Amino acid sequence: MCLSNVYENSVEQKNLILSNVQRIDCKDGFVVLYDLFERETRVEGRLATIDLVGNTAVIVKMLRVIMIAPLLICLGFWLNRFP
């Protein structure tokens, strides 16, 4: 049986999200991890790498650029109101 450790951003102990991961699914912008006892952990992001020999996987969190767009539009309107 192959079990993996899953990390955030890089393979370092301080970045460990979950160990003994038996299954990884990707659904709706989340990486869903299942451990040996079928407990589910959901992490927002995407899979960056999976090392099958080293039994590791790395998840990178995605930036939310879409939230900044409305702010920039409001700022643009505000700046155009004052010459």
C-alpha cells in the first residue's frame, strides 16, 4: 500500500498538511485528501507535484485575483469624479 505525506508549497515538515494519505481528489478548486481511516480533509488550491517514489504531494494555494477587480473598478470611478 502506498501512503503519502501532503505538504503546502514545499516538502518541509513545517508545511505538512496531512500524513498517511491514501487518496487524493480534485473538486471545485479544492484538493480533497483521505487518510488511512477515510477521514476527509479539504484544502483550497491545486496540486503542484506528486512524487510517487518519494510518497509526497505538494498543494499550492490559489490567489483570489477576482476579489480585487471590483475594488479597482470602484477606485477608478472615484478617481474620475475628482479632477
